[in-house]
Amino acid sequence: MATDTFRLDGQVAIITGAGRGLGAAIARGLAEAGADVVISARTADDLEQVAAEIGEIGRRAVVVPLNLVADDPAPLIEAAIAEFGRLDIVVNNVGGAMPKPFLDTSVRELVGSFAFNVGTAHGLLLAAVPHLLAGDGGSVINITSSIGRLSDRGYLTYGTVKAALTHYTELAAQDLSPRIRVNAIAPGAVHTAALDWVAADETMRGQIEAATPMRRLGLPEEIAAAAVYLASPAAAYVTGTVLAVDGGITAPNFRLPLPDLS
């Protein structure tokens, strides 16, 4: 049956940035589809909570606290091989950058954000490729953003590095085909803890929802469902694709009140 191709039974996934938000939801979603997981973030307590939830699902989770900007990603690979004997899926969910006016954005900040968003993904993928090839191949999913293809004031750093990660996805898919598929998910405004302050402000939330064709914020579980699809055999003929899960926006739905330069 077609639905059977969405199963991930017997597979092993690494998910970064998995202590909360989208990463935690993706880890739970992959586990619900049958995968065991290695989860990483900087805060061990957050990871332990996610691991406990995955245990309740009936799958195993290995916790590896890391700061991937400063730390070698090798412990993630080592944990997957030592605990499960294989690696099939890599989800790069580390990243982000705060909006800022153009003249307040330093070169150092832009370069640092590139390392945080693109460098961490490349470092983990470099370490993972030999182990993905040792099995049946694999699936890599990079979490980018709708802002990587849209433009507005204040998003110079964030939009630039997410656009870079998007094109990195397309290029890596060419380099690693046909054994390893590389795709990305580009979320829009999703209601995680990072947007609690927006959700609590009725005026601001209303403005965002009005500027979104689906007229609401996204849910973390909707990003997780997209990740399950891209990781699974259901997407066996899909690589180099960026799957937009953004409510249909064609312009940023959170506009910053930045004035013209004078």
C-alpha cells in the first residue's frame, strides 16, 4: 500500500537542534514513523525531555548535547553507530539569525551566521556521508526558511544564509546522487515557543495571519510530517527539492517597521 512507504521502521536518524521547537517535533515525527533517533542541542535537559517522549512512543533516543558551531559533529555519528549500528537520515535543524537594520549588520555577524546555518550542516554531512553510503544510502533534510526566497527590510542576514542553505541543498543533491537524497523544508511562521510572544499579541498575530493565505500560523507537527515524507521511501524519487510549508506566502508575513535611510 502507498501508506506503507511512509514508514521508517529499522532506520536511524540524527536530528540537530532537537531540544525544542521544530527539531523536537521532527524527532517525534520520525520516531512515530518507526525510526530510532540521535538528538542533539546545546541544552541537555531539553533533550532528555524529548527523549522521554520518544520512549513513550516506543522508540529509542540517544541524547548528545553539542554546540555544533564550536564542537566536532563526530560524537553524533559515533553515537548512531555505537547504539544502532547504522545511519540512514540526517536532519540539519541548527540555525537562525535575528532581524536587524542593514547598517547595524556587521561583516563578522554575517560570516558568523553563515557558519551557524550552512557550516554546521556541511560539517555534519561530511562526517555522515561514509556511514550513509555504508548502508542503503540515505536521506538528508535541511531546514531552511521561506525568507530564503522572499525579501523585505531587516532580513539581510537571515535571508542570505537561508538562501545559501537552500542552494547548498540543491548542489549537494547533485554531488551525492543517486545513493543519498538531499532535500530541504522551508517553513513559514510556525507556532513554536520562539513565536509565543507573537501568538500572545492579538494585533500582531492577526496581522501575520491576515498576510498568510492559509490565515493562520503553522504547526510544528506540519513540518514534522514533511520531514517524514522526505525521509521515507515515499520520496525515493525526490532529491534537490525545497518543500515550502509556509501557508502559501509570496511575501514575508512579518514586516519590520524600518524607515527609509536618510
